[in-house]
Amino acid sequence: MPPAASFQDDAFDHNAALQACARGDRDALRSIYDREARYLLGVALRIVRDRATAEDVLHDAFVSIWERAASFDASRGAGRGWVYSIVRHAALNRVRDGARETVLDEPATAHRDAQAAFAAWQESGDALERQALLGRLGHCLDGIEPARRACLLHAYVDGCSHSEIAQRVQAPLGTVKAWIQRGLRALRECMQ
């Protein structure tokens, strides 16, 4: 799960940097790299589980970001999230291609990605703004039906797989997956 754009400070505009990359501005790519590389390396490392491979993934992902910057569409999502998804998909592709076999559990991976994004968010911005956003998140979570909220918390706080959540809440697996999807959708709508 990539970091929410509202959790970052306003000093850097990822969307504008990607648009500049699309125009051939290498400094814009460098600015994205300078700002995000350490966090993106963490995302890749958690997936491929080897530092050298993660560094290769990061390099390949930035080549892809450079080549595909023109395809970024701000109306479909935030630039920062797009960059994180490129790295995450590059790492997953590396694993699938057999560079290193690792069994990936989607909720656990999303949980670790969320932790990295949260750490990045904590390092940036204003403490008062963070408190306000956390309060808003708490309010939004309170507005979600308790069973769905429990599933979300098990997935993104506890790092449980969908099947583990189904066992914990004693509900069918398909129901749990639907509750998580609907809960995330409700959170997104509330946080906007």
C-alpha cells in the first residue's frame, strides 16, 4: 500500500516532478530519487529479501519511472503513490521471475509498506498536521461498521493474512475480503 499523499508535507510536488520527467528533466528524476530512494529501497528489500537485488530493483524501477513518466495521470492517483507502485511491482516481478523465491502474503506486504510510509510521513511535515490527520483517521475508522473495522485493523495493524482474519472474526474468507475492500473504500472517501 503506497503512502497517502495527504501524509506528506507540501514542500515537494511529486505530480509536478513526474510531469517534468515526462518533458525530459533529469533533475526532476533526481529530486524524486533523493526524496524517496531510502523508503523505496525498504519496500523493495521487504519483497525480494536481498539488499543487492533490492538495489537492482530500485535502479530498474527508476529507469521505468523515467521511461513511463508521460503515462502518469494525476486524475487517476497521486504521483507519490504511482512511484511506490512502480517499485513494488518491479520487486514483485523480480520475485516472480525467479530472481529469488519468496512467498508473499499480500496483507503482510501491505502492512510493511504502510509502516515504511508511516515512518516517512513521521519524518516530514508538521507535528500538529500529523495529529490532525491521525484524529481524522480515528474519526473515519469509528464511522466504519465494527466487523469491517476489525478486519481492516487485523490486516493493516496486525499484519494478518485474509485467511487468518477469517479465522479471527469467524467469517467466510470471501466475506472478509469484501469487508476489507469496502472498509478501505469508506476510509478513502472519508479522508478526502
